[in-house]
Amino acid sequence: MDFIRVRASSDGTETISYWTGDVYGWQDDDGPHHLFGFEGLNVARAVESDAGRQLLTREAALYLDPASRQVLDTWDNPFTGRTVEVQHVFNDPVNQRLGAYPVPTTRLGDQVVYNLDIRLAYPSPLKVADFPDNSASDTYRAMELFQFFASAKDLDSGVPDVPCVFSWCRVSPWLPWMAMGRRGGALVYHCRGAKVAEVPQRLRERVGERFLHAPEEWSAPNVTSWTAFAARSGRRGG
């Protein structure tokens, strides 16, 4: 499966993907506003199993001041006037099963583009009754839109680890730690990145050694910002 070689490496070697970008938000009658800068990494390992190809990953990302690009520890929410603690992304694991469905491709000159348009709708880990300040709905709805760009020449070479650059757009509800309650509106993440040999020193120092290496074996369930918030709060919500 060529996409595995683009997303990770077909020989089981771990690969690091780094991204940087920005987060925008608006209320139903206000915005959009440039709320955060954003940078992060995902470390992946593709392995074979009895259930098929598995992608074992963990990821971490930091919310930044949109102007200075410095890491935020607290944030003055312009919508509510409250200062809140920023909860950065430390998702471990973020595992996937690959190969059940073909990944759509587009040929653009000497580039091959793989796109994943992931539409999500499932019961929220943060029920409104349990988390009235942190959840707007009992259903989590979002979209994760990826495009991975690789050279046709690299794909044809047969190398297990094909270099790639990628774009990522995410449309999601307000983050739980923003304490937006049931206000209408949404967030849009707009990022770009690439497979890299190393990530910026600031990111390495903030995420720690664990998040610079991929998991060795499958585990579940996956961690998200919503499940991490519930766990940190000491409640599972529903």
C-alpha cells in the first residue's frame, strides 16, 4: 500500500511528522478571530498484525500566542473575559487500522496527492450535564481534512519511507479548556508540515522524550483533547 510509505514507513521504522499553523475561531455573530498559533508532532510506526496493517502513533502539540509565537500557559479568552489554563495536546495513543479502504489520490504533474477527508460524529466524552462550562453538545462533530504530497519518482523507486509534505485542516467545537459553555461557533485549524529528521528544540523540550518515539504495540482507546480533559477532571462524563 503506497500510502503507508507516504504516511510512515513500510519497514516498521518510526517516522516523525512536524506541523505548524494557526487556529481561528468565531461565534455565531462575531469573528473570525486569530486565536492561536499551533505546532506539533506525530511519531508513527506501521506494523503488520493478524488484523491487518496498524499505524501506531502518539502526538503532542503546543498552543502559541498568535503574534509572538511563544508557548501559552494561560490564555485570556476574548469571548468570555476569563483567563484559563491552556491544556496542550498530549495524545497517547493515536492508533489506526489501515488498508480497509483505498485512499483517494490525485496526480498533479510529478506529484501524487493522497487525501483523507474524515467526518466525525459520535457521543461526546464530555456530556453537557456533567461539563456545562466545557461542552456545547452531547455529540462531538468535527472534520479532519488531510492532504499528503509525494513525488511520483519517490513512489516509483520502491523506498519504504517516501518523503512527503502535507496540509491539515480541522473544523471542531470549542476546546473544553476554553470554557465556552454552550456558545455557538467553531474553531478552524490550518496547518502544514512534513516528515522530518528532527523537530524544533523548543518542541522537543516541552513534549519530552516519550513523545519523540512511536508506540511499540497496539493499545486502546485513543486519547483526544476531550478524553484527556475528562480524565484530568477526574470524571468520565456520561
